[in-house]
Amino acid sequence: MSGMNVEMSGPGESDEAEFDAIMDPKVQESIGRSLKAHYDDLINAPVPDKFLVLLAQLEAKESRSAAGDASDERP
């Protein structure tokens, strides 16, 4: 891979394969910008109507449940 240096341990140094990847700062910056743009798009995307309906149903159910629990707490 260009922009990346990999250092591996020599034979007999470890039972497990170990390596340290050193990525070029310009590559890291480019990846960071791309990820930020992608996540910004996700955050700003509208919530689908189906999810809004499900959330409203859940809130209504929780309200009814909470109201029922409060009426059970009579002295």
C-alpha cells in the first residue's frame, strides 16, 4: 500500500504476528475528511416516516404504562 509503512517483528520474537502500521499523515487527513463528510450526511439525513410512527407509538405506550403505574400507587 502506498502511504503506509509496516514494521513486522522478526522470527522468534513473538508467538503472535505483530505489526505496527505507520500511515502517512496526508493519507490520515484525507480519510478523516472523507469519514467526516460521510457522517455529516448521515446526521443531516431526514428520519424516515416509518421510524417516526414507531417512535410515536412507543412514546404513547410508555405514557400509558407510566399513567397506569401512577394510579396503582394509592395510599
